[in-house]
Amino acid sequence: MFDADMRYLAASPRWRSDHRLSEPLIGRSFYDVSPDVGDGWRAVHRRCLAGAVERCEGERVRGPDGGLRRVAWEVRPWRRGAGAIGGIVIASEDVEARARPAEPREAGLDADARRAVGARIASVRFRLDRTERDFARLLGVSRAAVSAWESGRGVGLDDLRRIAERTDTSFEWLAEGLSRRPGAARPEADAAAPGATGQADANGDGRIGPQRLIIGGDLPKAITSAWKVRREGALDAAVGVPQADQDRPSALFLGLPGATIVSGARAPGYGVEKSPDRSARAELMLNLALDGRCRVEQCGREFEGGDDSAVFTSSFDGGRYCYREGGRYLSLAVPATPLLARVPDAEQRLMRPIAACSAPLRLLSSYVSGVMKREGGLDRQTAGSVADHIADLCALMLGARGDERALAEARGLRAAQRSAIQEAIDDGAASCGFSAQTVAGRLGVTPRYVHFLLEEAGAGFGSLVTARRLALVRARLADPQFAGLSVPEIAVACGFGDLQKFQLQFVARFGEQPGAFRARRTA
């Protein structure tokens, strides 16, 4: 990681090893440390400092030992809180080393433990809104490896460290399932059979978490109880989807008490049979294209949209749904009866496009993304509150008025705004100059309103930013991949400017000095 003048801000142990760099690097110029860098690389650095992202899947380069090796690399800018480019990040990997077959690492792990780890990896990918191909490129592995890992096959601790490092995810959370053995507590419920309620118990402890749903496999009861789905083998070429997908794409499914969420890939096409049933099982569904194109036909109307376009449909009206291959989609189903009671004319808004710029739609998409990536899942009470918030935002999009609108804004809208603030803190806390004004600009509100929303929930902006930075430092101190960086280097990279204050805050939060914590966790 480099600043705008190509001075080192951080360097991984692998980088130091590959380039045979043993001396202190932080603050030194890349070109002073590596004076033999050619004009071609200098040009790449200049373009990326101007905003470009450049990568190569395999280039022959000469290493420090004079030998040639094939290296995959990517250079991209990193940005400060206000959006200005602060420097660049360079990632590289020896392609030949990547291609060497890995030893089997699944012995002693039961199927439930492997599926639990795979579900966590899939949740990271969906949190980043990446296709399997893009996620594989980010990690520097093959698409087949990502598919296998998400199925719980062939994944080891080194792979999880790679995922944690390149996605800013807790390694401890990713690796939790790898410590389980046959006979241990069941870590997740079968995604295809979440139980009579349709709610998936991710941890065997009553908590609800997202489960991996194989496209083309059996549907959860939470879906089939309301939607009479029939699969279609072929699809109209206008949407550009092949008849069959041999890669068996997947999505994440989350069944809440009062809402059902499916995020990720879709089958090329399926139909929904018309049903006169408007009982408690009937549902309304928001269909959102996150990345890709979809077409929906229902009640004699047709909707076709691309990125961030959305439309509501119902389970009691027949219809046909078509999706482009490789896209990412979000479906949110909520009980129809209570929603129609809150918005009596909601049926008139079915199959009418919802503008991508709609504030409730943008907040709902962000809110659900945050829910799907929560480590450890949700307890029952929180799951119920999340379902209420989803229903509130749907009510706003369907035209709620009067008291119902006031309730939806005070409850669901504010909850989604607070979630968006937390997401902004998670994403940007490590950046220099990160502030409430930065977050306010991202949400389209004032800094004062950011503080108000957090204080209303008993939190403070500064304390949340500090907590996020401390969590980042703690995770990196425990990760062997950062063993080559000193505690101050890690602290600065995670956003701390005052190292003395950082030491005091770390001790207050975790009860020991950061150096002592690192020694204990890496012993």
C-alpha cells in the first residue's frame, strides 16, 4: 500500500518475501527501495494514481533472484474519506505457485462444518456484490476454486486467511467451522429444508442466518408455501440467458419471521402459477436487479429492467420471471395481508417500475446487505425487528400515507439509515480524514442528522469509528499474514493518527497491550 508519492504505507509478509525486502519500508519511496523498476511500471503507477484500475492475469517478470516467473497482479487506487485518491494498492501472486495442487484438507470435518464455512464464504462474496468470476479475480484464484469453497470443498486455513485479508473480513469468524468435528453441534441447517417455519437456524443455537441456496435445487418451504413455482428450461433470447447453467450458481437465502430474502444468482427462467389463495400465506415480493437484467410478466403487464431497477409482484397472480446469466438479484417477500391493510391501494402499484433513485429502495438494498453479512446471524427478536423494517420500507415504496407513513419513516426508514451509517463507518473508518461529514455526503443528509440518528439509538459517531478501527487492528494483530508489520504500522493503516491514544483505547477495550495480545494470539 502506497501514498500518492509512492511511499510505503504497508507491506504484507508475502510482499517482503517475494521481493526480498528485510529493511524497514514504511515512509520510504518505492522507487528508492526498488530502483530497477522500469518505465512501464512507472506509467502503470501514474495511471492508477489518476484513477485507473489495471490488472494482468499472468506476466513474465524477473524476480530478485534473477529468475523468471509468471505473476498475476492488480493495481488500484485507494481513496480518502472525502473520495480523493490517497495512493494505490498493489497485489501480486506467483501464478505457478497458485496452480500447484493443494493437499486434501477436509479429513475429520463433517459435512455440516464444511457447509457452514462455505456459507460464510458465499456471504462475504454477496456482501461485496461480486459474481463468482469477479470474486475469484479479487482473491487471485480460479472461479472453480470459489465454487468449490462455497460448497465447503477443498478450503483450508490459508485460503480463509487470503479471503479475510483481501475482503477485510474476520478470519476468526471465517475459520470457526473448521474446528468442528463429526459429532459436534450442528453449525447450520440444510438450506433446502429450513423447517416448518422456513427460518434457517444457522448455528444450531436458535439464531437465524443466511444459507446457501443452489440454483436449480429444492426450494425452501418459506418460498414454496406461498409461491407455486414451475421451472422453465428455455428462455427468450432477448434477455440473453442460456437454457442451462452447468456451473450451478447459488444465492443466499434468509427466512425471517415475517420476511424472506434471496440474494444472488437466479435460474434463467421460472413461472408462478396463479392462485386464488389470499390467506396468511399470500405474499408480495420486491424484485430488484442489482447487476444484470430481468423481465417479469404478470397481470398482462411486462417489466424489463437493468441495474438497480425494481418492481413489486404478488404470489396470487400468475407470472413469468426471466433473468440474465451471471447477474445478481435481490428478492424480498413479505406477507400480503398486513401490507395491504397498511396500504389499501398497494395492488395498483404492482408491476409498476420503481425508480432506482428512490431513497427507500436504495436504503432497503443497503439494509438487507448489512443484515446478510452479520456474523453469527440474528436472534429471534432482532430477526422480527428486521422483518418489520423491511415491511416499513416496502410500505413507503407502495405509497403509505398518514399514520402508516409516519410509522414507517420513524421505524424502518431510520433503522435503514442507521444501518447505512454503520456500513459507511465499516467501509471508511480506516481512511484518513474520515468524518460525519463524509458519511452525510454519502447518505444525502446533514452531519447533524447523522449524529442525531446515532444518538437516538444510544450510540455516538466517534465511538463507533474508534470501535471499528480497534476491531480492524485486533483482527490484523491476530492474523499471521500481518506478522511482518509492527503494531504502529498496523494502527496507522487502520486509521489511528495518535499512537499514544491508540494504546490507551486498545487497553481500555480489550484489557491488554496490543503487543501482548499479538504475542498471545500468535504463540
